Amino acid sequence: MEKLGGIFNPSSPEMEALSSLTLYTIVTTVGILLLIVAAMIYIIIAYRKNPDDNQEPYQNFGNLNLEIVWTLIPCAIVAVLFLLTCNTMKVVDPPVGDHEPDIIIIGHQWWWEIRYPKSGVITANELHIPAGKYLLARIESVDVIHDFWVPELGRKIDAIPGHPNHMWIVAGEPGLYIGACAEFCGAQHANMHIRVIAETEEEFKEWEKQELVIPPTPRTGLAGNGAKLFQEKACMNCHTIMGTAAAARVGPNLTHLNDRQTIGAGVLTNTPENLNKWLTNPQKYKQGSLMPNMKLSPTEVEAIVAYLEALK
């Protein structure tokens, strides 16, 4: 089930801390605004000029005690917000050190590469995690600045080329959490979605185990023909499929493509019909992406779709 509600529907300790800080800040600033508006209304009414009095209105040239009070109160407000912010940073920021990440998330134009260095699993655009477990994620980029953000789970954090950042990823309960790139990164920035799938520990281990299985390459039939076309049509120059000669990292790893919910980083639901549309003309659905129109015939598209659908 998809989790909705933005930053005020937190599903992790990190987002709970950030939501609380945001709420405290909003309440404080709104209170200050109301106080200023009330003071202005009072001054306008209490010190307005009497139309029957031709004398200059009374001039008040300052009140030392009042000035001290309205200086100390803002200082106290800033000090409280500073302490709350420090406490939030302590909860949200991972420890500094040489800790090996549990997950590596790499931003590309315009998709997400996801690596699990401890197990060797590599996937794209769908991040599987065990619910309730803290995972240290390293956020990187191979081209421009991206920004990884799943509102229910935590902070926004930049993916900067040559400068990895780290964050905690944890989901309080199983479910589907939707995120996106939050830093303008080019023409298809709005179509760079991320799906976080939080599962029970057993479900996650089963998924990870399945991802490590090398799918057999079809040798006959339509899927077998598609496997040959995948090698001949230069698809292997951009993609990886375990158990084959395809080992490039320009585009997403397609080893278990059929197990993913979407294609094109969320632009289309992963169905045979949509995969056919994507291979026929990817630029129609994600103009400017690095996936070229290979000018495949309908028969060739059908065969490659059959092959990719067999990758489970």
C-alpha cells in the first residue's frame, strides 16, 4: 500500500524529528506574526489623531525597559530553535567515520541506480529495505547535482558528482513510499521518481536472494530471438544482464526487469504493452533521455519484450 501525506505524515524517526522541528518553527513564526499584527492594530487605534485636536500628537521617544524586553525575547526564541535544530541534527545525521554503507544510491539523468554492496545486488529506481531497520545510504551522482527525497522517510539530500553524502534510511512499517529528485537536473527532472518498498525482514531477504539468481538466457522461440537481438542491436553497450556479455552501466541494470513495478524511472507501469511502447519510441515518453530510439521493427520489439519479460 502506498504511503501518502508528505512531511507531516512521517514514517521514520528521522522524519518525525524533522516534522516536529518544522511544526515548532511554523507555530513560533505564526505566533510572532499574530503578535505584530495585534500590536499594530492597538497602536493604530490607541494613538490615532483626534480630529478635534489641532495639537501635535504625543511623541514617545523610547522606553528602555521595553526595548530590553523585545531584544531578549527574540534572542530566547532563536536560542530555543537553535537547540531544537541541534537535537534534530543529532537524530537525522549519521555518524561521521569510515562506516561502509548498506546501500549506494547513484543519481543519473534521469534515473536512480541502487547498489547493495554487502550482497552484490544491483537494481534501478526501486529501493527495497527491511522495515524498522536503520540502513546507512551513500548518495552519489555521475553527471549533475540531483537530490534524493522520500518525504515520509527523511531529509532531502544532494547527490553531488565527486562528493558523496550519507543519510539514514529507515521505514517504520512495511509499505510503498514514493519519492523523487528534488533538485532541478535537466529536461526530465520531473520524471525521475524513486519507489521505496519497505518489507518484513523475511520478505526482504527473499527478494535479495531472488535478485542474486542469474536468470537463464532463452535459447529458442520468440524470447530466444529477443536475446540474440539484445546482443546484436547494441543494447548491451548500455545495459547489464547477469549471465550474459552485457555488462555496461550507462543505463539501468535489466537483470530482473520483470520484477520491477515501473519502467523509465516511473514514467510507465511495467507491463508488456508499455515495455513495447517504450522500446518502440522511448523519446515519446521521456524526451531527452539517453535511451535512444533504436528504430526497431514491430517484430524485433516484440521479440526483445519477450526476452526482457523472461528476466525474473
